[in-house]
Amino acid sequence: MTEGDTVESESSADQPKTTGEKATRDNLGGKTAIVTGASAGIGLSVAKKLAEAGANVVLVARGREKLDAAAASIGLERAMSFAADVSHFDSLRELLRVTRERFGRIDILVNNAGLNHRGPAVGISPDTLGAIITTNLTAPVFLSRLVAEHMVQQGSGSIVNVASLAGKIPVKDEAAYSASKAGLRAFGRALAMELDPLGVHVSTVCPGPVDTDFLGDLEHVPDIVLSQPMVTTDDVADAVLTCISSGKREVSLPALSGLLTTLGYVFPSLAAAMHPLFERRGAANRRRYVAARAAGRVV
Ligand SMILES: NC(=O)c1ccc[n+]([C@@H]2O[C@H](COP(=O)([O-])OP(=O)(O)OC[C@H]3O[C@@H](n4cnc5c(N)ncnc54)[C@H](OP(=O)(O)O)[C@@H]3O)[C@@H](O)[C@H]2O)c1
């Protein structure tokens, strides 16, 4: 396929129209899901829970070996790996093609692959900036656009974008990341308004810190990020499945952090006044987490 071909041109008349079919939290039998960033962390938990609920799952990530192992751990009758960088848009077209070839339909898209780079915004290289925006925003937008076309034809579907609390209230030294996640959140909300009447639901999940490779060396995580309680990859995956079954527009984890970030965004002076308090809390949490990691305990 070439850039510019549309999914519509691939879609066949024999695709079932499933208007009004409502998935339940634990019954996704017969559904097919694509999960990006699925070889580790949140994406892997999401893929496993989707498969446990009966869905076929296509796992996407760049590193083939880990990805294949992840798909095999789920079971190859229900899971398939597709090695790709989400920022390579031709690969995304191919992803749709092979998913439909193998499973016949696409009911769920979880845009989860993400990239962060910490440091002052002034001085960020154009390449790094471009990679963050492309991976976290442009790629999910493009993939949603491709998949939505297919879902609208089916008359049903769910798209879940994994954003971040940093997309609700910007984090110092994570400016490009915060901007990309705020953009993803805005895109999801606008797309939801567009697609809801057509039977396709779009949701955004905004997690606080999660102890994965993505969070990285705790010494380099801003205090303000660690001021919010850690959640687990399974907590985030549960939120994703809840969104799929309920069509909920947005879930923040933990819920109280979601409320605090909303308040902080609406009242910036309040956020600035509370900032030192939260930073102290974050620094104290860091000491606890570092000790837990050193002792081999779950953070
Ligand atoms: N961990 C946190 O504290 C946290 C908090 C809030 C939001 N989030 C968001 O949650 C999402 C997942 O984070 P995580 O903590 O689960 O990360 P993780 O454990 O580091 O896993 C990232 C996954 O994404 C894949 N990936 C990365 N870049 C990719 C690309 N360009 N194309 C395709 N796959 C790619 C990785 O595999 P390959 O490297 O092999 O491609 C891996 O499978 C991200 O969007 C992140 O922004 C994370």
C-alpha cells in the first residue's frame, strides 16, 4: 500500500456490522484489539487483560524479541505480534491490513506507546522534540483516524488513549511530554464528540506514576511527579478495560490525583502555592521508593 490509500478502500462488504453491540467488562469474546507499546509495562498488562476477557490482541512494539515473547505468553491462538515503530506511518497502515487479515475486524484500539525526555525545555533538540510529539501525539492521532474509519463502518468500536496526569497539569522539566499528552487528551475529547453518535467511543486514561522502565531512575523523576501515589500497570489496565466496557470519557489514576490536577490547572495560583508542599511529599516518597527497590520490594 502507498501513503494516501485509505482503509475504506480495503474494507470488504462481508465485514459484520455490529451496531449497538455492547462489550461487558469481562466479556470481549469475538472482539479484536490493537495495543501499541504492548511488549512491557502498561501495554502488556492491557494486552493480557484484554485476552483474559476473550479478545484477540495484536501487540505492537519496536523490539521484536520481547514482543514475540509477550505475544507467546498470552497464547498465539489469540495474540499476534506486529513489530513496528508507531512513528512510521506506513507501518500503521500495514498493521491494519494484517490485523484484518488475521482476525477480520478491529473493535478496540489502545494507543499506549509513549516517549519522555526530561530536562529543560530550552535547549531540547529538534529531533528529540519531534520524536516526543510524533510518538505521543501524531502517531495516536493518525492510527485513530485509520482505525476509526473502519469502526464507523462497523458501527461500533472503542479507542482508548493512554495520556498522563502530566497532560492535565504540566510538569517542569517535562514540557514537551506534558504538551504532547495534553494534546492527546484534547484530541481524544474532540474525537469522542465526533464519533460517539456513530457508535465509536473514545476514552482517555491519565495515570500518575507507574513503576515501569518508562519512569526510569527514581533519582531523575521530578519530586512533583512522585508526590502522587504510584499505581500499578494492572490498575491502569483495569481503567482501560472499564473505559472499553462503559465508554467513559476519561479516567485518572488515582482518582484523587485527577481531581487535584484539575484544580491545579483551573487555579494556577493555588497550584503554585501548594507546589512546595507537594515537592516535599514527592521527595519523601522517593526515599521510600528507593528503599523499596533496593530491598527488592514492589514500589
Ligand atoms: N510509567 C509511568 O509512570 C507513566 C505515567 C503516566 C503515563 N504513562 C504512559 O503510559 C504509556 C506506557 O508507559 P509504560 O510505563 O508502560 O512504558 P514501558 O514500560 O517503558 O513500555 C513501553 C512500551 O512501549 C513500546 N514502545 C516505545 N516506543 C515505541 C514506539 N515508538 N513504537 C512502538 N512501540 C513503542 C516499548 O517497546 P519497544 O521499546 O520495544 O518499542 C514497550 O513495549 C506511555 O504512553 C506513557 O506516557 C506512563
